[in-house]
Amino acid sequence: MINVTEIAASKISELLVEENRPAAGLRVFVQGGGCSGFQYGLMIDEGEGDESADKVFEVNGVRLLVDPISLRYLSGAEVDFVDNNMGGGFTIKNPNAKSTCGCGSSFSA
């Protein structure tokens, strides 16, 4: 399972309303790249592809879509939203990451 904090869920819901896509969800994925080997990705997704292969979570009123390969790396992770002096953005806290880069957007498994 992947968790979404209440703050992140609120921001995701706001984005879905702004994009006029209330039935969509947030796709959370892992892809090769970044300075540590893997990087996280987030995108609004209607679930139009091979939805049967996706794992779908409903957390704090938000629908998450995760493909099976990404789920191996993200099981137990948490999507959060942080707002600081440098701006705001989504972050992923991943207990499966052996190391992360300084910016926090890539990791090694």
C-alpha cells in the first residue's frame, strides 16, 4: 500500500478540480534515471491504459494508480506535500530506498 497525507490529498484534489478532471487519479511511478539510479514520477491519470495491471488505492479520498513494477519499489511509501521558503511540492518518503540524492527526487534500491 502507498499512503497519502491529508495535506497531499487536499492538494491533489485541488489539482483535479483545476484541471477539470474530478474522476482522475494520481499515477505514482518509478522510472530509471536520476543521479541515484531511479526517479519518482507523479502525474494526473484517468487510468485509460491497461487498468487491469494497475493497483488502485483509495487513500484520503484520492485515487492512486500504480503499475506492478513501480509497486515493488513503492510499497509502504508515503506521498506528502511540503511548502517552504523555496516553494512547495510533492515528496515521496520511501522506506525501500537504500539511498537518495540531495534533492530527494531520485533513489537507489
